[in-house]
Amino acid sequence: MKPRIRIPFSQPRTVPCRALHLRPYERPAIDSTASCYNAANNRDFSCARRLLIEGREFNSYSQPAENLNHNVTMEEQAHYDKQIADKEKQIRTPWHREGSDKPPVARQRSAGAMTKGKLLTTPSRMLKLILPLTTMDANSDRKDVEPLALLVHPQQPLSYLERLIQSELPTIKDGEKEKIPAIYFHAEDSMQENLENSKATSTAIDEDEDESSDIPKPADENHDFEKADEMHINGKTERTGKLNRKTAEEAAELRGGHGEGGVESYSGLGHEAPADKAKQRKFVRWSSSIEIGDFIRDAARGQEFAVEIEGAPNDIRVGVPSFNDRTYYLRMRLRNKSKQISTMADIKQECDELAHRGAQRVAMCGFGILCGWWYLVYRLTFETDLGWDVMEPVTYLVGLSTLIGGYVWFLYHNREVSYRSAMNFTISKRQSKLYAAKGFELRKWENLIEEGNALRKEIKAVANEYDVDWDEMEDEKVESVSNALRKDREKKETGGNKGGKENHGEDDEE
């Protein structure tokens, strides 16, 4: 048996916690200094009290709960009772909740909010097509659908646009295989309900003519037929031949409207056209090899065209831009250029008038010099002792020297030997000095004129596509701008710049 070894060790001294025994529902008055001292020494949290801090604002959040008002007002009690009643009603009759009559999935979305596309123009002459491709999202009723934006050129075919749309669509199942959905483009039919046969038009025939007669009669001069023939058709004698209408009104009546042999016209209004009251519109599918510009031009007769996606419940309607929409940025740029041209045109006109007057003065000075030379030769020849024997070689040498000097001058300046060339050179020299004095930049002027004619040409091309009459003065505003643009076009049509500054002077004379 092993002996027990006792090792003495010191134990920590424990201090018993002194609790304050209180009777229930009774709270004695405790001095704040003593209570804080006991709380610090005995850690008795039941007797701790919040101290008032100097400078603290007096509000309900900084006050103890015992100092606040516990009286409930009538409005608060009514609001609380109403919330409790609504909660109990929802638990008791859940079918009264908002939207409980609709299934939680596969909700039908608004076609106008989800399937309406836009076709806009850009400053870079491209077309921006915005399509809400939401065909596969059938179990969501979200209205904030993120659309797809595509940039295409009017000269690109519809097949290019078809490939762009297909690249953004998921594949669909065709039996056991998956394939890319097909895309079809539909434009509003110009004939609408006139696809049936043309209406029969009555032809004026003489009243005294006997329909049952088998004997051909000579055609009258005022008859509506030329070289009329008669032949039996279904037991009746009918007159056939070439119609000869006398007036344009009769020819228009004969031509008829859409679907009756009439010529289709383009309004160019697009979505700006008045709303069609027809409940159902007829669309025609277009081939994918057609250019986008031609497709939009034909669709501009209506208000919209449709993009059909295989497997989608509905097609996507896209608003067609009108002529004003297609040419908005072009016309705005033309107006800005016209303002700049108009400002510079006044300065240029003033300088050109001064240059022409200066050239005319130079020409008159030359005429005066010639007259003075003639008078001098006359006086020296007939009124002095020199005589013709001396003056003849002098006049010959002076005239030959003048001719040689003028020829050398034209060779040096690389000009055509003519009075017009010399006049234009004088005018252009004077113009250059006046332009520099007035701060007129000739290079900037030429660039503005060239850009203005280029913009005008593009707008004219779009107007021809839409078959509308475009008034240039509405955008060019000032007649001087139109004259400047027209002179530049005429100069290019007559052969361009033939002599640099010389041609510039010729235009100024016009």
C-alpha cells in the first residue's frame, strides 16, 4: 500500500457576492452616488442607473423608458387594429389577394410592350434596328425587357440582317434535332383588300349600234376605239381594239387604283401616316436577297413591317421611318452648313464686287494708256520735225516689244493668251488680298460648298427612293446659299477646274 503524499497549495480567496434583497413590486430610493459605488465594487447590475451627461439633447431617444409617455392615442390604436384585421383576413381568405386569379407561371405579356420594335437612323447614315427578342422567355411577366440593337446599311441584303438576328436566338427543336430558327420579313401589302379581280369598267359605245349585227361598221372619228373589230364571244358580238381616251381624267379612271392596273406611289410618311382603321392588315413576305433600303422604301407606304421568327408565338412589329426620319441628321447637317455658308457668302460677295471694280479700273487705265500713246505718236509724227521716217521704226519697235513682253508674261504665269485670262488673273489677285484683309478663308469656303452639295445629293437620293418632293429652300433657308451650291455644281458639270484660279474668276463673273 502506497503512502499518500499531501502537497500543500494556496487556493484563491473568493469574495461572496452581496445581493440586495428586495421585496417584489417595491423599489427603494437609492442614492445615485452610493448605487454607483456599490455597482462598481460588487458588480450588481440591477442597481446600475444611467447617468445624465451634460450637453446631451433632450429627446425621447435619450430618455429612459420610465420617463416616456405610455398613453396610446386613438389614431395609433385604430391603425394597429386595422393591420391586425387585414392580416387575419388574408389568412382566412387568401383568394382575395391581388393577382390571385392569375396562374403563377406562363402569364401572357402585353404585345405592345414586348413585341414593338424601332427602326432609327444614325448620323453615320446607318440604320439602327431595335428588336425585343423575348420569344423564349414565356414564364416571366417582366415588362423591362432589354432589347437588341443592330446596325445595318441600306445597301446590305435582308439575308445579312437575318444572320445577325439568328446569331442572337437559341436553337429550336425540330423533332429530335435542333436547328436555328428561320427569319421572315413581311411588309404591308399596298393593294390590301384589292387582290380580287379588277372591277369591270363600262366603255362608251354608240346607242344606235346593233349588238346583234354581224356586219362590221366603220369606226367613227369620235369613237373610243381605234381600228375597232367585232368578234363573236359566247354568242354575242363584242367590239375589240385599242382604247383611245381623249382626256387625262378618262385615262385615270381607266387605269384604276391599286390592284386594278394602277401605278403604285410612295407617300414617304411611314409611321407618320394617318392610322389605318382597318382591323386587319395584309402583309407580303419579301425575299432575303432584297436590299434593306428597297424593303424599307416599299414598307414606308404603311406604318410598320413585321419580323417573323420561327417558333415565336407572335411576330415583331417594327415602325417604319418616314422620309423626315431617314433624312433628319442629313437635313440638320445641311442646315448647319447653310448657316456657315450664309455668313461667309456676304463677306465673299462684298470682296468679289470690290475685286471686279478694281479689275474694271485697271482695264480702263490700260485703255487710257493706249489712247495717250496714240496721241503722242500723232503729235510727234505730224506736228514735229521728226516725221514718219523717224516715228515708223519707233512705233514698230514699241509695238513688238509690247507683244513680246505680254507673251512672256502669259508664259510666266501659265495662262491662256486672251483678254479674259488677264482679267481673271487681275480679279483673283485682288480677291486674294481682300479675302486676307477681311479674314475670309477660301479653303474653308470650298470645303463647305463641297460638303453642302454632297449632303444635298444624299437627301435627293433618299427623296427619289421615297418618291417625294423635297423643298431645298426649307433647309438651305437663304437664296445666296442655293446660288453658291448651284454655281459649284454647274462648274463641275461643265468640266471642272480648267485653270485653277482662272476658273474661280470665271464663276465670279457669272
